[in-house]
Amino acid sequence: MTIEIQMLVWSMLLGIVHLFAASTAVTRERGLHWNASARDGQNPPVRPLTGRLQRAQSNFMETFPFFAAAVLAVVLTQRQDGLTALAAQLYFWARVVYLPLYAAGVPYLRSLVWLASLVGIVLLLWALL
């Protein structure tokens, strides 16, 4: 298995971590009854940490499809090389660091880490051009 595919698999698992972090936080606030309900109607705003976890999850879900498509395209076209391996690792590790930074509410550094993950995607796309 190539490093690009390994990073894709680890990124999928990281997506599940995002999902559970956000859903666990909101369930802690609103309770199991709310979680099992249809969630109709307006809910009060969530606490800051829960909101940050939800936004981090949303942000992950915005970038992950581009990463996954780029990895699959690189592997299917057999364009893997040292740069694509580095790019896939850059995306993954930046996203690992991003979650706790966002949860802690760290500004600027969080944005730089997000930019690093985007650079990983762009480098994968570069290999396809």
C-alpha cells in the first residue's frame, strides 16, 4: 500500500474522530434524549468548545473530499513520488494538529496549520498537471 493511500485511510479515521468529538460534546450538553430525537425546532446555542468542535468537523469535511480525490487520482494515474508522499503526510499531520488547536481556540497558528493542509492538497494536484 502506498503512503498516499495510508494517509488517506488515516485521514478517514481522523474524520471519524472529528465526528465523535463534536457529537459527544453536543450530546453531553443536550442529553441522550435530544440525541435520539428528530431534533426539530430551535436549540439554544452550544457552549464555545462544542461550537469549535463542530466547526472543526465542518472544516475537515470541506477539505477532505479534495484530498481524497487528489490522492486517488495520483495513485490511479501512477504519479506517486517523494513529493506526493510528503504532500499526503503534510495534509494528514496538519489536520491532526488542527483539531486540538481549533478546540483550544488558538487563533493564527490554527490558520497557518490549515494553510499547511491546503498546501498538501495543492502539491498532490501539482503532481497531476
